[in-house]
Amino acid sequence: MDGPIKHSDEIRGPTADEILFEKVGRGERPDALRKTDPWRVLRIMGEFVEGFEKLGDVSDGVAFFGSARTPPTDPYYLKAVQTAAILARAGFPIITGGGPGIMEAANKGAVEGDGLSIGCNIELPHEQGTNKYVRRSMFFRFFFVRKTMFVKYSAAFVVFPGGFGTFDELFEALTLIQTGKVNPFPVVLVGEAYWRGMVDWLRSTVLQEGKISSHDLNLFHVTDDAAEAAEFVIRSCRGQ
């Protein structure tokens, strides 16, 4: 079992994503990049293969997203534990990014609910480990590979208050559903006060200017209650 997550103020160097998207410098030979990128594709393929192998038995996971900076004393941490525990008892594997905060809370709830607790960790510029409640752990170098695993092996997304990464996962899921790239699946936002500003802006500005349709506002459900969040997922996934 990996130790608890650790952060360091010292940046370790470029990540795999950073290297992948690096541009050829003015003084570099173009063929040097051509010689390295095809080999990098093999590493990407390897991550996909490992993810598919380790998660191949999961078909109805519930992915939890939220801030890694949420302390155990935060009310949302407790709600994430409660929501994940209810879902775990109902037979849903819990999938997170494997880190601290809301991710740790969801993995803790999965353990308390005697369910499968999965952590898909990611390489970051600062040192990072896996939280102690993860029971099946994976490590990814590329964000887009990890995102594929979340979507492929999850039947629902539960999204708690978070920052840029949380918004990224949320809007990517809504885009996939909106454009028909995936079958619709339940997306629950926990924290009415936190999400109110975003929802009001979507309704008063984005919808009013015709950038989305009124139906798009039904692609997610907002609640403050852990039990309601879990029940919404259960009902939606089981067609009740």
C-alpha cells in the first residue's frame, strides 16, 4: 500500500504531459522530435493497456471529483464519505483520482461501505502519493489517459466543490453527454451554495445568449444532501 499523499515545494521537472506537448525549438532539428514522439506513443499505449487490464472487471463505478485541498474537518469531506459509503453498500465501486481531500474522503467511504475503492493517480510537478484508503491503485503519466478510464468505467459522476481540475472533469463529462459521444449518465453536483453562481450564470447568460439549450441544464442534478446524491445515482443507474 502506498503511503499518504505528500507535496513538495520543489518541482521535480517536466511531466510526461509537458514533454508530449513541447514544441520544437527554433534551433532544434525537426527530425529529433519525430524520432522521439513515435516511441512516446508506445508509452501512451502501455498506460491504456494497463488501465484496461486493471479496471476490466468494473462496469458500474461511480467517479468522485472535488478539491484535493478539502481538509477532513470540512463538511463536504464528511458528505463525500457518506455519499460514497451509501453507494458502496449498494454495490457500486468508487473511483477517484487517488489523492487527498474529496478523493480521500470518497475512498474512505468506499472502505467503510465495504466496497471496491479505486484510485487513479496522476503524475504532477510536485511529489504525490496515493491516499491510504485506496485498495486498487493505478498511476498515470497522461491526463487524457486517466480521463478515459474515468468515463469508460464509471456509470455516474459525483462532483463536489473544487477548482480547475474539478471543473475540467465536470464540463468534459457534460460535453460528451451533450454531443452524444457517450450514452447519458447521471452527473450530481453536491453543494448548492457552491454551484449556485455557476448554475445561475449558465441559465442567465449562456442559455439566454443561445450558447446552450434549456435541455442542457437538465444534464446535471444539484443537491446538498449526501443521501439524495447517492439515491439519485442509484435510481438513475438502475432505471427506477
